[in-house]
Amino acid sequence: MTIVSSDYDIPSESYFVFCQFQKDNACHASELGCWRCHPARVTRMRERGGHLGPTLGIMHFLFRLIIFFYLWGIFTAQGQKAEESIEEVKIEVLHRPENCSNTSKKGDLLNAHYDGFLAKDGSKFYCSRTENEGHPKWFVLGVGQVIKGLDIGMTDMCPGEKRKLIIPPSFAYGKEGYEGKIPPDATLIFEIELYAVTKGPRSIETFKQIDTDNDRQLSKTEISHYLKKEFEKDKKPRDKSYQNAVLEDIFKKNDHDGDGFISSKEYNVYQHDEL
């Protein structure tokens, strides 16, 4: 049945939903009006039996159901955000040298050993001492080369410092986990020993330090000398083949035009742990 108002021709179901949702108060203010507000329309409905009928009843129920799920979704999302906001990386300093003038910050190149454990059962999933022939790991802090929890937990560390970090899933591998080693929603524990904090590879200071002939580009010879000095700092000797492999990998990932040099522009696109 269609009810004709002063300006619109709208199905009675629309009037019903509108009036019920506004609890009949809007009927007086709206130019649409509704069947409850006009005696003529009430009489017409009474002639049909005085009830809304099964179709209108179902539509009313569905409308209420939609509103319920909409509000439930909002409250659920707010609850998840609140839960995430209280998660944080817990830092326990196990040892900090008395002389600690050079502390780590975003963009610094760090050299560290660390072991990773699952908080749930204490099982070890990573040990840097058994990877890469036992050499400490090189990475740039704060640029996403490690999980966010490590970027946070290793900030403001000094060479020789040891820390224990408890990292919640939101700052680790989240709901996806990682390659079967890290289950979904896993809290991780890391025990870290930091060996070196140096200028990061993106800094202009480091570029100038490597560029010994000041031609604004880096040759294989210049980078080779720089790597040799950096490897000597952690007091663990590397054989020549390892250094050559790192050098070749650096040029493969950074010498985009293949001219045998890394320009200042190419150098700014960081791709490798050791550069």
C-alpha cells in the first residue's frame, strides 16, 4: 500500500521505519509525516485489520538487527584499540657500563648479538651466535630492518650494554606470525648485548668518511677499506671471502646504473646491513 503525503509518494513501510526510529517525535517536524500522525491514514490501516502485517514486522526486526550489529562493531573496534594502546615494550637493563657517552638513536648502525625466545614456553627461535658464522648482527636502528619492538627496545643503548626485552605481538609479528617459527599473537623475549654504535649509513658524515678522494661517489676500493675498519672494531676477524661477498652484495643492491660506483643518490637508498 502506498500512502500519499502532501509532497511525496512513499511506501507506508518507509513511514513506519522513519517514525519508529524517531519514536514518533519526528512526525510533527518532518514534512514527510507518517501514517500515525494523520487520522485518515490510521483509518485506512484499520480498514485493513488494524495491524502492520508480516512484511512490516520483518522489516522492523531487520532494521533493529542492523543497528545492533553496527553499534556492536563500533564498541568492538574501540575495545581493540584500547587493548593495543596499553601494550608496550618492557625493557630490563641487565648491565650498563659506567662510561656511556655514545648512545644509540634512530639511523645509527648497530652491531649486536641477541637471542630470541617465545614467552609462552621459553623455547629459543633465534640465536645470532649460531648464524652468520657467529658474527654479531649489523643493522640500522629505526628504519624497519628489525621488528618494531627491537627498534624501540634498543634505543638509547650504549656499547657494552645488555638488555632483556619483552615484546608484545603488536610490536613483533602480530596475528600472522612468521614462517612457522613464530606463532600468531606471540609475545617475544630478547636478550641483547650491544657491541658498537656508529654513524648510520645514510648520514652525510659516513658518506664523506668513505669517499676518501672526495669525488662524490663510492668505489669498491673505498667501500672495501671502510668495511675492513668496521669489521676490526668488533674484534672478530673475518676472512677475505666474507668481506668480498658483502662488498659484492652491496654493489648488487645499490649500484642501480651499473657503472661500478655508488653515487650519493644511490647511497641514500639503504639496502644492506653492513653499509
